[in-house]
Amino acid sequence: MKVGVLALQGAVAEHIRSIERAGAEGVAVKLPEQLSELDGLIIPGGESTTIGKLMRKYGFIEAIRAFAAQGHPVFGTCAGLIVMAKEIEGGEEPHLALMDIQVSRNAFGRQRESFETDLDVKGLTQPLRAVFIRAPLITAVGDQVDVLSTYKEEIVTARQGHLLVSSFHPELTDDCSLHAYFLEMIKSKAGAV
């Protein structure tokens, strides 16, 4: 199984390490053509407006939409969550608009308000250590979206079919259980084909 990490910005090497610890091959994706070789894709954190601009500049918007439309699993973390959302509060234009969620950017405050906590995530057997850095929040979800975890009654992890998002950075800890969950999503998709 080969999982790509969009390598425009963010903790690409850390995501690749987590993918490999969870049992798959991780690759840095720098060109849209690479998507054809992948079983799944992770869109990492960074700054959502910058990631959106770079995706447009390098031809990733339509390529990732087509990849997701073919049923390939896509996982967005932190800014990657914002990039996948159909609606962004504050008037920012949606980027990929893949997932039926509304998000609020930097909802947890500035860099100095960053924190770590243990989260119970639906589908995981143990609490997950989550690192929140200028994290967004999911403020509304569509009917097809399954809320997987909340923090202080706010939605921070969600899934819609083959799409997965988290407000936090699962790649910044030694716990690769959310990456393993994503790999299971890929395996179940492959089994369904």
C-alpha cells in the first residue's frame, strides 16, 4: 500500500514516518501525476490559504478532486482539514470542497495557545494523543458526516465515507493509531472494489 503526503507545506516527513510505522509506504507528493500511483493521500497542516494557492499553481485542485471522486481515501490534518471543507467561515473561498463540513480557522487561538490532550476517537481502542497548533474547528457537519471525536464539545475529528479530517496534528506524536485507522479505510476501499 502506498500513501502520499502532499508536499507543498507542513510536516511531510513526520506524516511519512507515521504512515511507515503504521505499516505502509509513504511518499512525498510534489506533482499531480504522482496521484495515479497512490492508494490514499494525506493533506498536512501548514497555512490553508498558502496551500490552496500552491495547489492551484501546480495543478493539484482538479487532480485531487478526481482522485477523491474515484473513491481514493483522503485525510486532511489541521490546515488540510480547512482545504477539504466545503465551507470556510469568514469568507475564504473553499479550496477542494470535498467534505460536507463548515470550519472556523485558528479557532483555538494563536501559536502560544497550542496544547496537547488525550482524545477518545470513535474507531480507536485507546485514547489518542492530539497536538493542537493554531487549530481549526469543525463548526457544522452534513448528514453524511460521522463525528469521531470532540474536545470541549467541539468537533475535532470527522469522517465522510472515504474522507477523514482532524483539527490536530496526529503526526507530531509517537502514536500512529489515526494513521493506522486511515490505512484501514484504504484497505476496506480496496476490498470493496
